[in-house]
Amino acid sequence: MPGPDARSAVHTADLDAPPENAYRLVADVLHWPLLFSPCIWSQVLDAAPAQVAPAAEPASPSATGGEPAVGAPPRPFAGLGATDERIRLWAVVGTGVRSWTSRRTLDPAALRVDFAQQEPAAPIVRMSGHWSFGTEPGTPATTRRLALHHAWATEGGQEVGDRIEAALDHNSREEIAAVKAWAERPHAPEELIFSFSDALLVDGPVSEVYDFLYRADLWPARLPHVAALDVETAPESPAGTDVEVQTMDMRTKGADGSVHATQSVRLCFADRRIVYKQTTVPRGLLGHTGEWLFEETPAGTLVTARHQVALDPGALEGVFGPGTTLESARRLVRDALGGNSRRTLGEARRHVESLGEAVR
């Protein structure tokens, strides 16, 4: 019987930016859903200092003239310290969403990130690799190169191996292009990425609050700002046994009467959280992710809507008007997205509390 089908691949790009900038983007896995189109959600499960040399300070292309953030400041990008960490990722692979856990070693002095999947899901039997930033052997010393190396093995025959290789090639090309684009931007990521949240206490059980937000198919009838919505739910998925994956096409009414179409992928963890990523974002944004969190308290269910947003600096004036700055764009985006979330929270409270009144 033939053994596993072992393969390897290297994806590269020339980098017109300090390699430290690119390294920081890859090191900070919690921002990957905003940076990488295949990535839906990321978690750091545990981390500990690694025994490597100290890092050099990263370059900041706009450190001398950036605008200050408003509202909740963005979480600083990681990558300045050496770390061994265990992460979990949810990502679009081929035509579905998959999840896996990896062990990573971050070495900022060598500008290298090594990774290896733990207990890969079939048909993959092993997957490892590394990111490198800087000069590659055989290239001029002045050439800065971004490289993503993979080595893996699959079971199930050549057709299965070809399918996994095609999916890996697609995602790797997307990731290399994203790191290059973000590293070469004149704005530092911290200037474009910001986050905020809204919370509301609902006098009702977690299960009923969760159900209101889970049943997105009913939103056009329940939420005035939702004009139309199509949703598909996959109860069983390679993303994991404890999560349902929803894909959504939604048309949202703006305060000015305009209608915006977006597409999203949602990860639904029953009665705990719903994580989502807009895979098609409105003009003016490079990325938008968020989650609904549910916490049982003595007074009822505390539900929190969290958002993380990346602004598109080249589109701001076209969307929001001449003279729009990053600071004013943050306020406008926060008002628009936060307004929709607050309206959804309010309708969820009205619906759930009306159910309670009906049985009292």
C-alpha cells in the first residue's frame, strides 16, 4: 500500500518595504482575518517566551505624521518579542471552511516564523513550514524577499493530493500578496485598523438571545435596516464539531436610504459566540470582522457586539466626501456599523423580553 503523498512548495514576492514591517504582520496572528482573505477567525491558545536573540525595532513608514486614533485604540501589532505559541485558525480552504491548531515559533531577530499543524485533519497527515523576510540565498544583498515555505503530506491518492495542493497554492498566493501590500503601504497598520464594541443587558435566557442573532434568515422581518438576506447553514463541517458555518448575502439599508450589499461567513458556537467576517466589504473598508458574545449574569444575558475594521485610505474621500481624514472616517464608520449593531441589540432585547412577558 503506498505511503502518504509528500509535497512541498515555496511562494515568494519581492518586498519594497523594511522586512521588519512584513514580519510583524505575520507574527500578529490575531489580525489575520483583516489582512488575509481566506482567514475567518484566529485565536492564540497559549504563548511563552522563546529562547532566541532580541529583535530590532520595526520600521514605521508614517511615524512622523500619522493621525491619532479616535475611540478604542487598535491593539498594538505583536512581533517584537520571541515567542513559542499555539494558535487556532478557521479559514476558507477550497470550497469549505476548515479549522486547525498549529504550534508557531516567532524569531524576530532572524525575521522568521516557523509553524507546524498539530493533529491535522484528513486527508492531511502532516503540514509544516516557515515564513522568512529579508534576503534569500542566491539573491543580491539589496533584494528584500518575502517567502512562505510549506511541506506537507496527504493520504487518499494523487487526486486528493492535487486538490489540497491547489487550495494551498491559492491561499498562499493570497497571503503573500496581502503581506506585501500591507507592508508597502505608506500608512502603518495601526493607523488603519481600529476596534469598538457595544453591549446591552437583556432580561432573558442566553439561549433565546443567541437564537435571535443565530436566526439571520428571519432578520428581514425583524430588523428594519436589513432589506434582504440569504443564508445557508452547514451543521457539520471540517471547521469543527462544535461550530456551525453560515454563509450570508445581505442587503443593508443606510441612514440615507442607500442599500449596501455584503457577503459574510459566520462561525456559530451555540449559546457562546457568533464570529463573522465580511468577505465582501462596503467601499471605504479593506476589512471588517466581528463577533456577538453572550454572557449569563444574575440580571439576564449580557450580549456584546464587537467590531474590528480596516480602513481603505484611498477610497475615503470618494465614500465620505472631500477632506475626509482617517480620524473622521473612524467616527463615521463607527457610527454606521455600531448603529446597526445597536439597533440589532435593541430588537433582540424587545423580542426576547416580549417572550418572557407572554409566559408570565
